[in-house]
Amino acid sequence: MIGGELNDFRQRLRIEQPGQALYSLIERLYPICRSITGDGVRKTLSILSEHVPLEVHEVPSGTAVLDWTVPKEWNIRDAYVKDASGRRVIDFKQHNLHVVGYSVPVKARMSLSELRPRLYSLPKHPDWIPYRNSFYKEDWGFCLTHRALEKLEEGEYEVCIDSTLENGSLSYGELVLPGREQGEILISCHVCHPSLCNDNLSGNAVAIFLARYLAALPRRHTFRFLFLPVTIGAITWLALNEANLGRIRHGLVLTLLGDAGRVTYKKSRRGDSAVDRAAAYVLESSGDPHAIEEFFPYGYDERQFCSPGFDLPVGCLMRTPHGRFPEYHNSGDNLELVKSESLEDSLGKCLAILDVLEKDELLINLSPKGEPQLGRRGIFRSLAERNEQGLEMALLWVLNQCDGSRSLVEVAQRSGLPFAKIHDAAEVLKKHDLLGAAPQAQKSRGKQA
Amino acid sequence: MIGGELNDFRQRLRIEQPGQALYSLIERLYPICRSITGDGVRKTLSILSEHVPLEVHEVPSGTAVLDWTVPKEWNIRDAYVKDASGRRVIDFKQHNLHVVGYSVPVKARMSLSELRPRLYSLPKHPDWIPYRNSFYKEDWGFCLTHRALEKLEEGEYEVCIDSTLENGSLSYGELVLPGREQGEILISCHVCHPSLCNDNLSGNAVAIFLARYLAALPRRHTFRFLFLPVTIGAITWLALNEANLGRIRHGLVLTLLGDAGRVTYKKSRRGDSAVDRAAAYVLESSGDPHAIEEFFPYGYDERQFCSPGFDLPVGCLMRTPHGRFPEYHNSGDNLELVKSESLEDSLGKCLAILDVLEKDELLINLSPKGEPQLGRRGIFRSLAERNEQGLEMALLWVLNQCDGSRSLVEVAQRSGLPFAKIHDAAEVLKKHDLLGAAPQAQKSRGKQA
Amino acid sequence: MIGGELNDFRQRLRIEQPGQALYSLIERLYPICRSITGDGVRKTLSILSEHVPLEVHEVPSGTAVLDWTVPKEWNIRDAYVKDASGRRVIDFKQHNLHVVGYSVPVKARMSLSELRPRLYSLPKHPDWIPYRNSFYKEDWGFCLTHRALEKLEEGEYEVCIDSTLENGSLSYGELVLPGREQGEILISCHVCHPSLCNDNLSGNAVAIFLARYLAALPRRHTFRFLFLPVTIGAITWLALNEANLGRIRHGLVLTLLGDAGRVTYKKSRRGDSAVDRAAAYVLESSGDPHAIEEFFPYGYDERQFCSPGFDLPVGCLMRTPHGRFPEYHNSGDNLELVKSESLEDSLGKCLAILDVLEKDELLINLSPKGEPQLGRRGIFRSLAERNEQGLEMALLWVLNQCDGSRSLVEVAQRSGLPFAKIHDAAEVLKKHDLLGAAPQAQKSRGKQA
């Protein structure tokens, strides 16, 4: 079954090369200067809305959200440092990483020594421009390659940041795809980084195409997609939706899905959520190199979803984790770092994990005393030799193990049989009224439901 | 202690060579054509009854048992396929595996091409006759070596199966050896296979001699031996005895105990039953190669005893598991496959497991505050140096660990001391009123009682 | 932090060479003939009292304590065996191990063959005098080197043991250092061995200097130090203090802390007490060779504290465990066996374990929904790059994990960050009212509180 989802994706969406489609979306979004508020996010959400009907929320500056306050809105038109000859030695129009995010407006002349404390570079990677912000303290600055920094000569410079930092709103996108059940699967990604590709246009692209695909399918769970400014966006959404968090059964934060590294799944804080099992199952049975990591409280918005007061069953799917590749948070995270093959592989694994979550159930054997007589129901093959690796074995495993304490993924793991076989067996047994929903599934599973 | 049981067996039953005695019983039972019903089972139970007074139950065809119905009774006198010259090219009288079990009566002439779909052989093992049945769908067929199949020439054949499939009854044997306690140890084996030795005349032989030995001993537990047709026999017995299943504290299914492979213990579904611990303890401390496997829901009647609606603490003791030796379910499973040394070794290990279960107890230290003064009771040696590997160490372990949460086997495992030493220490401490039965043993142990 | 405690010790107590100070105390105590009662213990307690104000308890012979009775008091002035020429061939004044502890008075003449059953030597270690007692059975005897035993010639000997065994009392020392909290940390060691150094003058020396140091510090826990005759002393103390045992939160038995072997921590019976975690944490993060052993019910007074009726969270810190070094319980356990460097290392590790226990707490995040905004509180560095290995990471770990189910040591273990950093982060968060005591810490932690 794993791998099959991607073919189904191709056929339903008539997209022959999913990786290429994701890459093209990234190319289009790359030049936009995003931040945690402002028109860059709005433009990004508008482009994403061409694929699926995102609802764009605007939350006014000053709104109290949990322990935080929605900040002022930041927008920027231009920024530069000119030398004595009037040449732009640092130019926002060349690369939007050149300006420290959330820089207040500046118009001044100053010597290099006055300017220098506000210039950020990466001595170890002298050709890359670092990515810096000052979201919650009013400040300003410029980022540049270390090589460019070293070339700056003493003398007077003209400094201009043509930005605004004013009351406005924080924007985020949301899409709900209702399912047969009210229980939700949450897919969240951040949309606040300027010209960086892996972090996180890769996540945005995978999420949007997942949404397009799921919109074309019958769904068991309700799917909720969030496109949020990191941290403050998640905090805001959690504050506004706290009453409904109980609906979230499973969740994935998507980020860093385009580099050439192996896929990494970082578990939810609980460490034994159904999504943890599903992701582990998919990665382990993929045969591909992969890593499964325990939860740690930094990274992306799983930090907020998994804060102890919420403790939602939300994991994080990525390739190389943040901070572990040299291009992290600098201009090296560009269109060359992300690969269409990696994007396609990430999409396929997401699809497989969601497929498992859609099919995983907590069921009980309705004829639990002795084995039911499968032969008279025509389920077992007669006379000819039984194939122990086939459906018969899966039927026996499901009947024996489904007592309301283990979901189908757990039966698959315990039996060593593919989840697809276990699921098929469960469907056959349901048809014959030998298997049914565990009556107290929601209740008895408690936090792990 | 391990090994000692077999010597005690020799002395009490005056059988110098237990393995040889078991083998002789198998030799006598081998020619009989058994099936899940019919006179073959009755004849088998009759021979077994020469050793111990088996109660033979007859359950009428058509009786509803759990999800099943007791089938018609099958008997067979003769079956053959004759070629044009009148020669029996397949002859039931040569080997009872030649006829598909539960074949309906047939008397016909047909071409080879008409006959061929009803002929079963093993191309990979061309000299062995396979074992096939059609218990629950009326059908017929023949089994033969692949070499014989290939020699059949085109032409007309006379086909005869002189069988009856009529209302009658299902037969099974039962023996109860009452103990000081009502709680039971169940020993179950199947008696429905025709001329196959390891599967399961080996199990029958071990079970009968266990019963003979236990009958000659004072017993703590009540022992219940079952000689059942596989699956339907267990289903039938469970249906008829459902009200008393709560008495079963431990159980073992005995099968495949005669081949030269290492001993394998397959755990009960619970995985942490007392019998699982006892068997693991005996095998691990035997020093012999062995395997301990997690429960899986196929194999023998542990499937039924461990179905989720019963979930009895019943494991399965065997040597090479079913399907993992080439002679499985074909004529290669004959008198050469089973070895008297293997039978004797299997018997010895059964005896050791049952000895542990008989002696394992949930006890509590009655003087639990500080160590009791063993010296004034004359239990500790005085002056001379204490031997830490001896009884003193076992006394201290038992006193420290027996708080009602761990049985003696668990104390043995935790201490690394032999179970025999731990048991001896417990007996000494009981005599001095320092150790007693855990008051809520039954209740607090719950399912694992 | 680990290592820092020893420097603080040096400064506060103005002791430049702690190991040398401990060694000197051992030298002074070495010649005294101690036993489980008598003036040797009193003289030892009197010397220890020069360091800290020990309260010396005297419990009369005949007092019923748990399952035991306080024995008669034993004192000895002289003991010898003289040969026909009047030469002392065995002389208590040469070494107090020469007489079997608790020997009753004797004045007799006898042949070598009459005397021989009462002479104990170590044939495998012919130059060492063994250590023997007969505390609970009235008896007498002598110990000598095997070489000396072999030199004894046939003939008549004069035997004298000038001892008294009369009603008196059992003496033990106790010191309580009150803390801000009533909950106690118990430090126990035995003071009943005659001229043996590692067993247990090393433990006495470490304990006394720990007490001196802790007396000079502000303390969270109340510290209780016990200097007990082994077994009967612990039994007596437990009997007299049973009503207050609930105050003991953590405990350590100190013994065998002077030999050159690696440090060994033997867990409490529970195996997962806070002291078990603290000791494991300190040893594992020390970088030094060490061993952590599961509880076993022999050794020293942890046997009594961890008897099932008390089951106190008391572990045992030592270097080479009893019985695993050749000098154990013989005259080889002398001033050469113990090393000042080993004593100093043992002291340092004790200090570190106690420091962790003093700082370990069960806390809860008071702003658990989403991350609190650390930036506006000035806790996070702004603009400049966050150092993920620094305080910020510790802050995030503490906030995420402190939900009342894990103490700070457990957060350190889970995060892989040093305990000191986790503790620092917790202190910062407490100051900002983001972290507080878990309201039901005592109750919810149950036995492990």
C-alpha cells in the first residue's frame, strides 16, 4: 500500500510529476518577503488559495492571546546602506534577508563604526546572508555576507529602512475539510519566513497538495490545515480555538521537507500517540533510511501544540531537522537546496501516514469466545493449503488481538503483517459482523484516542 | 532439581527408559486412521485408557458449540484408485494419508484429466504423501507422492471411497486428577491426526505418561487432561465447560514433542502468566538450546483457549513448531522422525514446569519490619562463616521480596538463585511462621492468578 | 557543578586536603576494639563527637526491638593463649581481631587438640587474621594467621579471655541538622567493627565530615546521621523511631568508601527512588568508572531500612562491595588498604548526590498553555542568535516537562542537559512566577515522594 497513495494522488489530481508541481509552487513563493505579520504573509496565503479555498483570518494587533499579545504589523518597501559614492552596498531589493526582520524605520547617516554593531554576517559561511529578526523588541539592523562585510571601507554611510511598524493585524490561513467523523487531523505549517525555501516553503507546498488531494477523497476524519506565522500564529490560533481542541485526534507539523536528507519524524510529547505509531510504521516499513526522534521542546509549532497545558498528539515530519544543515536560517536555504524528488518523497510519506490514520481503528471481536467458524462464511479457503502469509493469518490476528485495547496499527506491528493486510482483514470481518467499533473507544483510550 | 523429576518418574512408575516407553505407545497408535470424529479417535482413546482411566465424552452431531456446530461423524473402510488393469495405483490400505480426510463416499469411473484436480501431491517433496482434509465442506480427493502422480498414465480410472459421513458424535477424552486445591492445571493435546507421529502422537504419549506420574503423586493443583480433536474439540469442550473455566490457573498445550529440534515454548496470549514464567525459568535454567516465542494466533488449541473472550493462561510446549520442519503434515512425519531421546527430554521438561507450578506460590513475610532474627530460631549457622550462595541467601531473598507482589519463581529470577533453593527457604520460613499465604492472592493477582 | 561541592567544602571548612583529614580520623579510630555494644563503641562515638555534637543513645540490654532483643553488653580487657613456656602465642593486645567478638570469659588450660576447634584462620590468606563474632550464641574462640596456626606445637596451652558479657546497654550516635523542610535525608553508617579500616571507619569518616559541612550550610531537608552497630543497631533505631519513619524522603548507607576500587551505588529496594536517580545521575555524569547495582538483601543496614515492612528509599554508597575484595573481614583491611584519594573522591560524590537531592524538586509550569513569552520578561536573549546549548534550552525543557510528573533530575536525564543548568533554569522561572511547587507533590508521588 505504501507508495500506492502517490499513484492515487497522480491519478486523482492529474499531476504526473508531483515533485515538480511542489517545486514550481516554491519557486513562485520564494521571492516574497514574509514575516510574522504583514503583506508578505497575505500575498503568500493568496497564492496558496489558488489551490484550495483557504479562509484567511486577521487578528488585530494588541489582541491578548494566552501569555502573549498580537504584535504590531510590519511592512517594508525598501532598505539599503549606501556608501559615500551613493552605491548601495547592502540592498534589500537584492535579497530580503538583508534587513533584520521587524526593523523599525531608519533614515540616518553614520560612520562604519557606528553602523557595525547592527551588521550581522556568518564568518564561517562567508557567502551566505544570515536570517535575523527582532520581533518583540524594537530594533533594526542589516544582514550581509561576511565577504561583503569585510569589504566595507571606513567612511560615512547612508542608512535607510523604509518600513512601517503599526497597529494592523496578524494573518493566517485555515482550511477545514469535513469528514464523516468530527474528530480532526491537524496539519500545521509556518508561513512567516522570507526568502527561505526548505524552511518552510517546502512545508507549505506539501501541505497545500495534501489538502488538494484530501479534498478530492471521501474522508473519515475532518482535516484542518493551518498556515501560521511561527510561534505567535500557533499561540493565536490555540487561544482562539481552545474550546475545540478536544476534537484533535492526531496532528502533524510539516517543515523542512525539501532537502536531500532522510525523513525524520519527531514524536509528540506523549511519545505513544496514534500518530507516533502511524508515522513510525510508515517510515519503518518504507525500507528507506529514516530517523524517529523523541520529543524535544524546540523546533517548530509542535512546541506550542505540545506545551503541557495542551499536550496535543501532534508530531513533526521533516527531513534534516533545523540547525543540523549548514544552510539553516541563511541565504543558502534557496531553490537549489530543495529537490523535487525529496518533495515528492515527503509528500508520499505524508500521504501514507494519513492513510494509516484514516484506516486505523479501535475494534473488538464480536465473537470472541473461540475462533468464529470462518469456513462456513466462505472466508477461509477450503481444502487447498492455507497460505499463512495471506489474508487468513491477518484474519486470525485481527480476531485474536482486537479486544478494544489495541488499534489496527498495533495489531500490524505485533503480528509483523503489513497494515494493509490487517486493514483488509478487518474490513472482511466487519462485513460478516464479526468485528465492530470498540464501544468505549473514545473514553477508554483517554488522551491517546 | 531440574532433571530430578525424571528420576522420580523412573522410580515411581518403575519405567527405566521413559523415552522408550513413550515411543512404544506411539508405535502402537501410528497405524490408526484418526480424524476429528469417528472410530479412529475412539480406538485411540481406548488405547490411551489402558494407562489412565480416561472419561470418553460423545457429543452428538448437530450440537451447537460457540460459533460452531458439531459435524457429522466420518468413518472410512477403504479407498482406492484403480487403473485400467485393475491395479490399485492409490490405496488407502497402504497409507491412510492417501485419502483426503472427511471425503464423502464416491464410486465412479473417470479419466485422468477428470480425476487430476482431486489429486494432491508435494512437488518439492516428491516421495511424501501430503495430509489434506475437507472437514467443513463436503468434498473428496486423494493424496499421493508426486512421483506416483507423475507416473499416472492417461486413461480411465476406477475411483472408490468407501466412507460414511452421517450423524453420530464427536469423541474426546478427559481425565481429572483432583488436588488439594480446586484451581486447575490444564494439559491439552489433539488426537485427530491420522498416521502422523510428531503431530501429534508425541503429544499424546507425553500427556498420558505425565498423567500416570501425577496420578501417583500428592497434588496441590487439580490436573485436567484433555485429548481433543483439534479446533472443534477445543471449541466443544470450551462450550460445555464455560462455567468452570475460572478454575484454570495454568495450562499447557502439548504437541510436536518428538523431533530432534530444540524445545520451544510459545507464551500464552497474556505473555506474563505464571506458566509463561515457569516455562521460561525451566528452559533457561536447563542449559539446553531452546526458544521462547511470543503468542501468535495460529498453531494448535492455544488459539481457542487464548481467544480474547476466554484469554486463559495457556501456553504451548513443543519442539520444532508446526510448518517449520519439512515433514510437517505429510507422510514424512513418521516413526523415524520421532526419537525416544527427544520424547524423554520433552517429558522431563514438562515434569519440571509442572513441578515449578506446583511449588510456586504468592507468599508474604509475616515479620516484615527489619529482618527477623533467624539465629535464635536456629536457621542461620552461627560463628562459622556464612555461605552467601547457600540457604542463608535464599532466606534473605524470600524474606525481603515476599510482599504479596511476587511469586517464588519471580523471587528466583530476581535473585539469580535456583528456584529449588528459594522454595526450600520458603518451606523453612513457613515452618517458623515467618511466611504465609498472601491473603488476597487470588484477588490481587487478577488475570494472572 | 559536580566537583564544585568539594571546593566549597574546602573553603567553608578551611580544610585544604579533605582526603587527608578523613584519613587522619581513621588512623585515630583504628586501634579501638569495637563491637556491637561496649566501651569501644562509646569511645568511637566520643571521638566522632569532637567534630559534631552527636547525641549518644544508650538502650538497655533486654529491650525488645522488633523481632530482636538488645543483647548483653560485651567488654574485654585482655585475651591470650600462652604456650607451655608462658609465651603469648596469640595475644589480643597485639591485634584485637585475635579474639572472636562476644567471646565469653574463659580461664583454662587445655591441649592443642582441645583448643583447635576454637581457632580460626584463613588458609588461602595465611598472613591475615580473620574477623569472627558470636553475637547471639554464647561461645568463645580465637582468630590467628594460618601461618601462626601451623606453627603451634602439640602440648598444653593456657587460655584466657578476660571479658564481661553482662546487662548493660547498646550505644549509638545520632545527629539531626534541621532544614527548612521537615522531610529528612538519612545518612547511616555502622560503628561496630574492631580494627578494620575500610569496613567501616571509611564510612564513619565520610559521614562525620559530611555532617560538618552540612552543618555549615543552609539546608532544605533535615539531615539525620546515624552511627549504629550493624543490624541490631538499625533494628533498635527503627523500633524506637517507627512513628517518624514517614519523614524520610531519601537515605544513604555509607560503607567501604576508602579502597582504591570504583564507586558502587546499590539501589534501594524500590529501584526507582529519587536517591537512586540522583546517585545514578552523579555517577554517570562524573565520567569516572562506577557501578550501579540493583538491590539485594544482604550487605549492610540497607537490609533493615529496605525490609518489606519499611521499604524506605535508602540506597548504599560504597566502593568495592563487601566480600569482593580479599581483605574483607580480616586484618588485611588496615590503614594501607584505605587511600586518602579514594576517601576524598567518595566524599566528593556524596556531596554531589546530596546537592542534587537538595535541589531536586517536583515543580509545575504555571503558564502551561503554549510557551510563555520569555522575551518580554527579559529571560531570552534578543536579536543575537540563541544558543541552543545554553540556558534558553534548559528553560524550554523545564517549562515543557514540569507538569508535576517529573522532578528536575528527571528533566535533566530526559533533556540530556546538565542538572545544574536545569536547576538554574528552574530558579529563573520561579523568580518570574512561571514555575511553582506541584500542589500534590507529596500525595501524587506516593512512595517515591
